[in-house]
Amino acid sequence: MTSFIDRLHDDLVRAAAPAAPALERTPAPRRTAPRASRRQLRGLALGGALAAGGVAAGVLTLSSSPAGPPPAAAAVLHALARVAAVQPAVTAPGPGQYQYTQSEATDTGTYAQAAPSGGAATFCTVQVRDNRQTWIGPDGSGMIVESQSPTGVSTPAGCAAQLPAPPSSTSSRTWYATGCLSITPTNLSALPIDPTALRAELQSRQIEGGPPGPAEDFAQIGDLLRETDASPALRSALYTIAAGLPGVRSLGTITDQAGRNGVGLAIDSGGAEHVMIFDPQTSALLATQTSAADSPTSYTVYLRSQVVGSLPAPAPAALTPACTNGTSRTIQTPAGTLAVGTGS
């Protein structure tokens, strides 16, 4: 199953990322099932103000408690749509500015120990905590700072005892030339804000491509909602579309891995439960998580997102040529990695 981190990486970096020295992600194929960070729902009838919740002064309130049932998923999504519509206009980064995002996630990596003479190599599945900071400018230039810390060796049984040493932590700094990064999977300003027109583009896969079906619809709605400069009107339309999709259930108020309470919505797909958690006061996507019986829970929490005026450090060398059509090459320096165009 494709992880949150794989999807996030695909969306942010059009070029191939530098490989980690000891821990490296197993490349994920393009999914035929919905991505783990987004999913679908069914519109259920509302009664009264909101059935099990309401919106006042642009804030979603839920009356569910541990002893009572959560509100219907469609009711929650319609409420989130109304909350989103009254949020302040989003300020996109201008020239010389960057969209900064800080996130934390767990991922699964593969650690391989070289085979002894005449023996077989040892491969262990390792859970990794990934802390990432991204700075992306309007021209597609920017920087990614990332650190990975193994949190445990999960499979196969007894694998950890076979390794001469535990997998080590890694960190990286990569500067990207113009055109190498993208804040969003598409030009958001070109998307319609009318829910009917937007639904047509989404379901015909004009926005991102991908397989048909409501599960993929909700996956792509999540893509457009997280870490983007989507306008309040567009966010509202996306929630409205999600409210009409089949398959999602409400989890009521739940807590993400950063300790923040939010509104949880889930769908089962591919043998796993996929959850998205939203801030009821702003409609922002707080976190995503996936759990399955045969693997540890993976998650991504979005901790900060704002426009800033500079990178944390200048590139150690010129970032030329620019990336074209998402094609790049990497250059290693003592200070970090440079990602630039191929020049072809």
C-alpha cells in the first residue's frame, strides 16, 4: 500500500529525491487504490440545524461524546464547507517569498545488510519517523530539510537480532532550482469554485489523473486541501463535493499524533482504514493516518504552514539550469544536495 510519505513526496518533488545512505524507501508504484491521506463519504440527511452539530460564527461544533454516536459524515462535511467559506483569504507567496510547511510522519523503509560470504542478505522492514520542512517559492525553487529516525524494526520476526547494528538516523538538506518543486498538484486558481463544475473536472480526472471511483475522488480532494494555498471558496467547494461521495464514516472528535483535537473522517480501502482529521474552527487538514491489521499505523501531521521571506540558508552553489518538465539531476556538496535541471 502506498504510504502518506510516498504520496507527499511525489506531489512536492517532481524530480527524483536523493537516496538516503542506509535507510531508503522502497519505491511505491502509482496507486490503483486511494492514497492514504484522503478518502470519501456519503451524504446523509440532515435534521434541524445539523443533526449532530452546528456552525456558529464560522466554527464547527460537535455534540458527540464517547458515550454517543458521532455525527453523520455528510453533516460534518457540509459544516466544514460552511466554515471554510468564511475563512480569511489565503495569501500566496510572492517573488522572493516561500510557502513554508512543517510536517512529521511515519514511514516504512527497508534496511539491507550485505550478505556474508556464501550467505543471504538480511532485509528488515523498519518504521521511520520523518520530520520535514519545506520552503517552496512561486517559481518552483526552494529547499527541503529532512531528518529520519528509525523507531523500530517490525519484520520479519527476529530481524533486529540479525543486524550487526540498528539502522541509523539520517538527515538531509536539498536546494531546488526553479521549476523543481510544486506547492500544489495543479494550478488552483484555474479550478472552478462551483461544486458541480469542480466535481466534473475531478471525476473526469482532469486535475490529477488516476483511476475512477469515489475513493480516488476523496483521495484527490485531500491532495488539494493539504498544504496548499487553496482559496476559501475552493476549499468550501471541495468539502461540498466530498459530502456527496459514498463510503466515508464520521469518527467524531479524535486526537492526532500531535495531541490536537479535530473532526475525524474515515474510509476502509485496500484492507486498511484511512483517516483524515480536520480542524473544526478553520476547516484545515490537521493530519492523516492509515492502519491495517498486518502493519503498524502510519501517520502524517501538518504542524505549520505560512508564507516566509527567505530560506534558512542560501544554496552553496548556483542553482542552474532550471528544471524543465519535472526533470532534474542532483549534485552533492559538503553543505547538502543541489537539485537542478538536466540542461537538455
